[in-house]
Amino acid sequence: MSDKKSISIKPIDKEVYIMTGHYRVKGFISLMPNERQTDYLLNARPFVAVTNAELFDHSGCELLKVPFLNVHRDHIEVIVPIAQDTDLDELNTCQIVL
């Protein structure tokens, strides 16, 4: 009888800020260890699962906060990884210089 040990590779939750044509989403996507965010998106199915999601309109008004949200991959225009030193207030401000 052989003892087979299963190897469990656990995904890493990466906090991201996603911008679509109509919405902004802040939440977590699950990446495999050493997987690049770009590769994840290229290989994703039509919808990207976002957990602990916060949905905003483009003016910054929070529309909802949910444990799970699907974002259609083809609607993602920008995705930014959020590091501990990322200042989200800078992402939510707009300055018009004339």
C-alpha cells in the first residue's frame, strides 16, 4: 500500500483596486503563489471573483459593500495592487489644472 500525500497549495489574497467604465471596486482577488496579477487576468474566465468588495461610482460614493462580487474581465480598464503604503485618497481625488 502506498502512502500518497496530497500537496495543498493555498492561494494568496491580494488587495486590489479595479476601475471599470462605470465603477470602482476595492477588494481581494486570489492569486496562486508566485502568480503575476497580469497572468491571472489573462487566464481568468469571463468573471473575476472579488471578495470583501466595496463598490463605488466614479465620484467616490460607496454604493455597496459585499462579501463577494463578480467583475466581468472585459470591463476592467485598470487594476492596481494595493500595498500597505498605497494612499487611496490620492486615487479618489481629481485636480483640474487650467
